[in-house]
Amino acid sequence: MGTMMMYKCNDCGFSKELHLESGMMLPNASEKLKAAIASGEYGPELKGAYEECELPVVCPESKVYECPRCGYWDVYQNASVYEPTDVAAARKKRFGAKTVAEWGEIPYVFEHELESDEYRLAREFTPSCPKCGEGMHTHQSHAVKNGGAAKLKCPHCGASNGSLEFFGCWD
């Protein structure tokens, strides 16, 4: 399940819905993201990293990305490329009725799996800020999920006095 949050600026009243994580469509979203990375839609660096990995893995969770230069932020699908630290062990892992070797790939992973020592980051997705061109980085996901919007600059007035409220889940 994905999480729906509402950002609201406490100074000017600007509000924005944030649909975070991936919902129940993780397997389909993973396939679409792999195809987009492999075709070069996310740039030559991610495509190259994807092609260099023996068993490339993606986790298309939607996250808040923030520009360190100007403070602009928005929600983007994480297109970072990962790979198993032990490819032989990963090939034996089961996904439903088949192993990874039988599938020919790792169909999908959950974000918490990437935080283990089972996978390593091959190439990080850093979208370019549409306002200043700087590479954007993920805002602390746990901070966003726990209402940590105070440090996010309001896209309308620039104040850092916002709040986030959970208002539902999505699939």
C-alpha cells in the first residue's frame, strides 16, 4: 500500500497531495521502470549501470526529492539501480512458483530489502531540479511519513513552516 499525505504551508495555505511509495502495483511498476531505464529514458548513466549489472534491480517507490541549492521539492519515482551483493544466492531466491534463475531476473524488491546487506546501490537516481538544474536528493522518507514537512520550503511562498498529514492509502 502506498501512503497519501497532504502538505500544507502554515503561512500561505498552499497545499499539495503527495502519493508516496508504490502501492499494490509494485511488480508492474518495476517492469515499466526497468524498461524505461533500459531504453535510456532516465539518462545514459542509469542505462549504463542497468546494463552493467548481472541482475539489475529497481524499487519504484515514489519519494520526495529536494534540491539542496534552491529548496524546490516534488515527488518522483525512485529510479536508482541496485544489484545483489551475492548473485549466486540471489538466483536461488524464490518469487512465487519460480526461482530468480527460472524468471531470468529479480522481478521486484521492496524498499526494506534494499536496506539490508543483500543489495548494493549501483547508481543513484538524482533528478535535475526544474528550477536551478542542481541534482535533487531524497528528503528523509521517514521524516515525511512522520509529518516532517517543516524543513520543506513552500513552493508558493518559500516559507519553511509546513505540515504533513496522513490522509489515506492507495494501491
